[in-house]
Amino acid sequence: MPTLQSAIMPDTLNKSTMEVFTVKEWEERFDELFERVENGERIGIVGDNGHAAVMVPVDDELIRIYSEN
């Protein structure tokens, strides 16, 4: 049975090849990393405090989730 997370964003965070950057690296290379995400990659960003984020390419499902509510 799929979890709520997998039902909403299947396989978004389960990418063993996702490259992860520090916040400093992300700031310094923002344009390059943003372009990579636009081309389909998922990029992880981790702060010194351990908080993390993932930049993901937009797809029809994400557009639907954020435009219907």
C-alpha cells in the first residue's frame, strides 16, 4: 500500500544518484544548478544546521497540486 508521501510525490526523494550541495555551494552555483533542475535533475541542499531541501523539476502533478488549492 503506498504511503501518503509516495502517493503525492512518487519517487521524488528516492534518487540514490541525487547530488547534494551545501547552502554556500548552492548560492555560488545557483544559475547552473537551477538550469540542471530545469533539465530534469533533482538537487539536494543541506545547511550547516542539518536542514535540507530538494529542488525538483516541475511536472503536471506538481502544477495540479499547487493550482487546485
